[in-house]
Amino acid sequence: MAARHVDDEKFPIPVSV
């Protein structure tokens, strides 16, 4: 996944890669 906003509503994961 791209460096988009961390969607805690769908997947509580640090999407900052």
C-alpha cells in the first residue's frame, strides 16, 4: 500500500512505508 492516510477504520496498521 502507498503512503496514504492510516485508515484505522479498515486496518489499524502504520501505513507509512
